[in-house]
Amino acid sequence: MPNPRLAGRYAKSLIDLAIEKGQLEQVYQDMLWLQAACKGSRDLVNLLRSPIIKADTKLKILQAVTAGKLSELTNAFNRLLVTKRKGKQFARNRYGCYQLI
């Protein structure tokens, strides 16, 4: 079951950190890119949602898909979500993932 309160906390933390580092616009663009990537790839959405696929495997695939396309801050955030097994919290919007900003 989705937890909007938890998703909001993670989103707020990312936004606060992006503002602190002066990278809000870049993180916003990263989220738009990720949303488009999820909209265009049902496999990516299924990967993020799957409780069966191990976190290290998800992380390797996500890093391969996003290589050179996202800021380091967004990549660090993605690593956090995957290692804390929170990826499915952000895989709930109408396109499948990343409705943060």
C-alpha cells in the first residue's frame, strides 16, 4: 500500500538538499527525465516495484539506465531509495514512478 506521508518526507528532504546545494532546477529536470523514462518503460517500473529483485541488482540496472543523464545528487537519492527498499514508494503515480516535485 502506498504511503504518501513517507513519499512526502523523502521528497521534501531531496528538495531541501537541492536548494541547499543550489541544484533545485537540475534535480527537477532529473525527475522529469526519470518520469519520462518510467512512462516509456514498463520494465523499469516493474523493476522498481518488484519485491523479488534484490536491491544490488536494481541499483546496477538503474545506474546503467541513468548513466550520464542525472546529477550526482539525484543518483545519490536513487541509491538511497533502492538500498532502503523504498523504490516502490515512488512507483505509484500514473506513469509508474517519480512524482516527487
